[in-house]
Amino acid sequence: MEQLAQQLFNALQWGSFYALIALGYSMVYSILMLFNFAHGDVFMVATYIGYFVATALLGLAVLQVLPFSNIVIFVLTLILTMFLASFVGIAVELVAYRPLRDAPRASAAITGLMVGIFMETAVLALLGASRKDFPLLIPPITFKIGPVHVTNLKILTLVMAFALMLLLHLFISRTKVGMAMRAMSFDYAVVPLLGIPMNTIIAFTFALGSALAGAAGIFFGMAYPVLDPYMGVLIGWKAFVAAILGGRGSIFGAVVGGFLLGFIEILVAATLPSTMRDLIAYSIVLLILTFRPYGLFGEEYSVRLRL
Amino acid sequence: MALRKALTPLLHWFRTRFGHVPVGAWLLGAAVAAFLERLLGPDLAYLLGLGSVPAIFGLSIILKTPSLIPSVLVFVVLMYVIPTLVVAWLSRALFLWWEEQLSVPVYVFLHVLFLFLVLYFWSQVDPYRLLVLRLLGINILLTLSLNLVNGWMGEFSVSVAGFMSVGAYVSSVFMVWGFVHDDVFGPPVFPEFLAPFAFPLALILAGAVTAVTALLVAVPSFRTRGDYLAIITLAYVFIVKSTVENLDFIGGPRGFMNQPEVASFTVVFIWTVLGIWVMWNYVTSILGKATNAVRDNESAAEMMTVDTRKVKIVAFLTHAFWSGVAGGLYAHVLGYINPSSFDLRKSAEILGMLYLGGLNSVSGSIVGPVLFMFLTEILRPFQLAKWLVIPVILIYAMIRRPRGLMGFQELRIPFLTRRQQAKEEARAYGVTGN
């Protein structure tokens, strides 16, 4: 039982990673009806950006140029990384998706995949194959809640993830740009006719998703401080599955799917041999999708696909 | 522009002189050139200071050491261009006569035979060429089988790597159990000289098992359309990889080796041609037309008495079968497989070849892999930077031609279209007979 409670926090932590990345997949899908296959690699690049930002800020702090405490550095790193990561997302959109707006959907999927491979190779070529260690931003403190040990990192990740999701929700439901995004996901063809700048809104959607992936990258780097260029492939595809599980294009679904995948994976790893983790986890996903083909919160769409 | 202006007279000369040379004569010329290269190539390369015979027309040599450009040019002109031109020019009459005399199947068979001779002689010079050509054949099979689902049926499947994995492991286990002295499977069950004859059996078994596993995916996934298949097949790839990693008797993550050397170039060539032939017949048959109808409008197809469920499942299982066969060939060409060689990157590579070549096109599925492999092989000297150049080229190609190079059209083979034309004219004028 204690074991289970202990694993619960691990599951929540991994669920936050998955949910934050899955949000990027879902938002793009809800507007363009296609999956941004480069999103996993955007997450990877964002984590590297976070690594550089954090290292630079910590260096400045050590040199007494900017006398910041650790908390301030963490917040600054988070904000700067999210800001820079959003430009990575916009660049991906400009290169891989904008020129292919009217092309068959599958062609855009290929350019997305290729941009992803390009980013992996570029990072590998620029930084070498040696693994980078993410700097220690906040020294870990272990709390004891009843019989369960929890680090401050896990709590921070969870709280920040929920705060970001709340912000996103407020942004989408309260602002004008958010309204435009909702309108475009409702009807892609008519909304531009009403004077809403389609390309700007789409670029903004990519930027938002990438910023969230950047936040996930910071939390991931703090929890597992070893970065390598292929981490985006591994975690990105899983977040993609989480987005599907929640329902394509559903923001709420992406969050639920992310946490659900986190729980499934951690619980399988906790109870069965860890090599079986992927096997059982994906079998469960397959089973869920067999009974709910559109995911947990996805709507059955009748729109003719733009294939 | 200046280059085009300079080339125009040359092109004009070429067209007036060689415009009427039939395809078969070109193939014969290339075969003679390849044979000559096999005889004289190493000596000529030594004379020109190239060391060894340039592997792929010297293109990677040029990229690596530009100072060797003149020698490479001389080699290519002497070894390939002149013999091909001369023989093609001389044998054109023979082929024109054959075109009149022979029936279409025999004439097509003759072309395939000459193509085989070209590639066979060409691959004998260098083991590297041999490997590349065999992998090319496998990639053509994979692309073609994927095209059936992604092109003709209009779904999006990414399970090629998973199917390959199943086919590779099933055929490897069968061959190693039957014909090789192995630590796990013990002494060979059958005499070893039977191995080449049992290999087709192993491949068919591999394809069949792959198709059965695909059935598990296909049955639930064709209730809905759209991206659902993409997700299910994605999960399939993960599940297969994870399953193989957990099966210890086939090596788990360490991989599986000791496959007998039965996948020679001839074997791969025969399977590739067989695959192309089967696929061509499939897509030009009523079943292929029905698959297209399902893609364009499923409800309308159903109204026109197409059994959409059956059509979709047959197409998907054919895809699985041929991917499994190609996986079996792959395992025996390399002689070593491990689960991580069949990950999503492999699928992405095949998808790249498919969309470069173009959907809904048999010739596109041949052009795509040929171009893609040509690019990857000539860029080999760049090592890591290769994977920076290839995505850029592919992205550019997709932006310029979003439907791929040959999407929704077929390459016209002159002698076949001429025959077709003559037949149609004869029909139009009311002339009967052949």
C-alpha cells in the first residue's frame, strides 16, 4: 500500500510530462487536423535550450553579476525557455506546415517527420554524442508525508504543470486569440473569411504548444538530468499516444490522457518486470482504443478528411 | 540557363540519333557495359589512379576528393557511356524486330532478364554494390506494400517496421532451426543443402504469420476512418518491439544471428520482381479499383456493392504479407537482426521513400526507393551530416511536389504503350485479330 502511494507520486510526475507535451499535439490537431510529428523533437530542443539558459544564469549568479537566489533563477529559466521554445515551434510551422497548407495531409506528416530528424541530427552534430548533465537548479529536499517520501521537485512539477494548464485554459476561454483558436477548430474554412488572420493564429498555436513542451523539458531535465538528442523520440511518441488516448484535438482529453498513460506505465513497472512496461502499457492503450475509437473525450467527427 | 543553352545541341543530337532506340536495346547496352566493367574495370581504375572501381558511378568519390573528378569522368565515359551507346545503337534493329515478332509477356520477360543481367554484372564487382542492390530490392517491396494501404486505400499506416520485425524473426527462426547448428535450437533438422530451396517456404511462412498478427490489428481498426489506423499501427510497432525484447530464446535485445546465407542477389531480385508483378495485378484488378473507391468515398463504394470491410482487410493483409516477406529477406541479407533495427525510424524511412515516389503509383514506389537510396549512398562520405542533407532535400521535394514525384500517375514504358496504341487504333478501324 505504501509502495502504491509512493508510486502514485511518480505516476503524477510522469503524467505531468506527458500531459504538457500532449497538449501541444492536441492543440495543433484541433486546428489543422494533423499531428505535428516534430513536436517530440521540439521538446528535445527546448530541453537543450533550458540546459543552456540554466547554465548561463547559474554561471552569472556564481560570478555575482546577477545576484539571484535559486528560486528566481528557476523562474527566469522557465520563462526564458518557454519564450525561446515557442520560436522553435513557429520555425517548425514555417518550414514544414505552412508551405503545405493545401497539400495532402500525409505530405505534411512527412515534412514534419523530416524536420524532426533534422533537429535530432543538428543537435547531435552541434553538441556531440556526449550526454549533457542538466544543472541543479533547486537542491532536492525530501518531505515525509505519512509513510511516503516525496521530493520537492515532484511537488513543484505537479503544481507548476497544473498552474500552466490552468493558464492555458484561461487563455483559450478568455482571450481574443483563444477565441479565434476555438473558432478555427470549429470551422477551419470559414473563419479566415471573417477576417481572422489564419496563419498568425496557427503560428500562435504552435508557439503555445512548444512553450508548454519547453516547460515540460525544464521539469524533465530537473528530474532526470541526463540529456541526449533522442529523448524527444522516446517521450514525444509516448505523449502522442497520450494525446490520442485522451481524444484527438481535445485539450482536456490530452491532460487526462497524459496522466492516464503515466499511471498505466508506472503501475505496470511497479508490479511487473520493468522490461514488460511498454508491452503491457501499449496493450492497454490498444484495448482502450478498441472500445473507444475516438479516445476518451474525442468527438466523432463527420468532417471529410483532407487526405 | 547557360548550361541549358550549351546542352541543347547535345540533347538535339542525342534525340535525333538515339530517340528511336528501344528500351530493351538500352538494357542490353548497359548489360554489356556492366560486363566489360567486370572484366576491365579494376585495371582501368588502377590506371586512372582511382584505387578501386568507383562504387556508385564515382559520385561519392567526387564529393570526398574533388581532385579526382577528371579520372572519374574518364572512367564513367569509357566504362559506361561509350559501350552502352554503341551496343544500344547496334542492337536497336534486333529489338524493333523482336517487338514485332514476340508476344507481350515474352517481350516483357526479355526486358526483365536484361535488367537482371545489368544489375547482376554490376553487383559482381563490389560487395558493397551487392549489399546496396539487395537492400534496394527489399525497400521497393516495402514501399510498394505500404503504398497499397497509404496510397490506394488512403489510410495512414506506420506499421512497416513492426511487420518487418515479425517477418524477419519468423523466417530467421525457421531457417536457423531447420538448417543451422545453433546453440539454442540445436543441430539442424534438415540437411543443409536444402536451405536455398526451403527459403521461399520460410518467406511465405513469415508473410503468413505477419498477416495473422496484422489481423489482430485490422479487425478492430477498420470500424472508423482517419488517423485511427495510424495510432493502432504505431502501438503495434511498440508492442512488437517490446515483445521481441522480452523473448529470451531469440536473443531479446541482444539480437539474433546465424542466419544461413541464402538471400543472394538473384533470390532478392526474383522476389522483388514477383512482388511488383503481384502488386501491379492487384491494383489493376477489380479489387484494386474497389480499394480506390473505398478511399474516395466509402459510402458510395458500399452502395455500388463493394464489400468495403473485405476490401480494406484484404489490402491491409497484403501489405502485412509483403512487408513480412521483405523483413525475412532483410534478415537473411544482413545475417543479423535486433529489435531496435525495426523501430519507428525504419518506418519513417520507408514513409519518406513512399511519399518521395508518390502515392497510388507502382512506378512511384520503384522511383522513390531508388532515388532515396541513391541519395543516402552517395552522401555516405558525409556520415552524420547526411541526415541533415536528406531531410532538407525531402522537405524541398515535398514542397515543390506535394504529391510526390510520380503521385497518381504511372511511368509510361514506350513499347507497352505503343502496343496499346496500335491495339486501340485497330479496334477503332474495326480490324480484328492481334
